[in-house]
Amino acid sequence: MTVERRNFPQFFITAPSPCPYLPSRMERKVFTHLVGPDARNLNTQLSQGGFRRSQNIAYRPACDACQACESVRVPVATFEWTRSFRRILARNADLHVSVVKAEATSEQYSLFRSYIDTRHSEGGMANMSVLDFAAMVDDNLVESRIVEYRLPKDHPHAA
């Protein structure tokens, strides 16, 4: 008897919807769910192929008449600091950087809400509640960390 194993991910494509980046354009995405014991490896492979991740979904643009979106990957081993990057580093030398566990906080949700309300008020995350946000950050089969950037406490714009 032959047993066929189906360990391949299933891919789906979304219906056209308004593009959040280019007015008057429509977007589509191809996506798959990152589930099971091989989710981390699948995410790594798909990321190298230009996919992005949101929660446990890996996706990439698949627009019919547009190829404007590009996934950006920084080749760390060959990266060279330009003068403009060095200026940016110097201007932000007072920032405190912390890498923390992927656990949602009320402070992060407040910042997220401010960003969504300002930049993507009509998008798919516009109605995301604090519980939805916590699920997005906390419920994850892919190893994740959050990088927090903070101004010094005595900075005029510090919260």
C-alpha cells in the first residue's frame, strides 16, 4: 500500500482590493498559513522568496498589472555605511535600544493604534482591538522578538 504524504503548504490568492500604497490601483496577495512543526523553516524559505509575515500568515503581492512592490532584504555581510547612514546614526545616538520578548503591552498597542490611525485608517488592521493586537504579537509559531527604541527620559519628546 502506498501512503501519500501531503506536507506541502497550500497557497491561496486574495480577491482584488484597493492598494494601500498606490491610489487607484488594486492589489492581490498570495498567502499561506504558517502552521505545524515546520512553520519556522517554511517562514525562512518564503522570506527568502520575498514573502512577508503577519501573525501566522506568509504573503506576498501578486497584483495582476503591477510589480511596484519589492521586498527589501539588507545583505548584512556586505553592507557598507554611507555618509547619510552615519549622519542618521549620529543624530540618533541618544536612543536606547532593547530587544524584548514578543509579548504585547498597552504601550505598544497605543503606538500601533497611533500609526494605524494615521497611516492606514482604511486598511485591514483599522479595527484591530487590543485583543487582536495581543494575538498578533503573542500567538506565533515563528520565533519573534520586538526591538524597542526609546528616547532618553530627559529628551523633550520623550513620553
